[in-house]
Amino acid sequence: MRVLELTLAGIVLATATNIAALAGGPGQGSAHVFDVAELLRGIARLDLAYWGTTAPDSPASWLAQWDGPAIPQLVRIRLTFAKGDGRHWPDMIVAPQSWSPAI
């Protein structure tokens, strides 16, 4: 199991291994061992936006919330760093592979 967590400090990836599975299967306990890696620190804000249309008669646009019956055509991930931090991260735009133009 992998968990991506956005904290006030940054983005952390935690990978959990079920000890019971390693020790011989169910009934051996349910403890997990976590390996944690900090991927990015100093993030002030993370914004998600969705490109598409939620109704057949409306044009596609960037939306802050996705309520459509299908998945969006594109997803934009925008990171903003703390004030005074000189780093700039370009927007990441991804296209879900199972997108279909039919609504």
C-alpha cells in the first residue's frame, strides 16, 4: 500500500508493508511497517483543476471541482511555494488514459 500525503511542510510518500503477509498469512497480526520518503518540502498550496464539461451542451473549461458522470479530459496540478521561496514549479497537466469523448 502506498500513501501520498500533503502536509503543511511538503509532500510525503509512505509505503506500507503488511507484516502478517510476510510472517505467513492472516492471523499473524496486522501491523504495518512504513517506509517514509519526503518528496518535496516548503509547499504553501496545492491546487487541482479539471478540464472538461459536466453537461453535453456546455463548452469545456477548467473547473475547481469535478461533478461530471465521466472522468475529466485533463487534470492540472499546481504547486505554490511559501512566500520568499524562489522556486517555481510549472503546472503539471495529465490526461487520464480512460477518458472518452462521449458523455
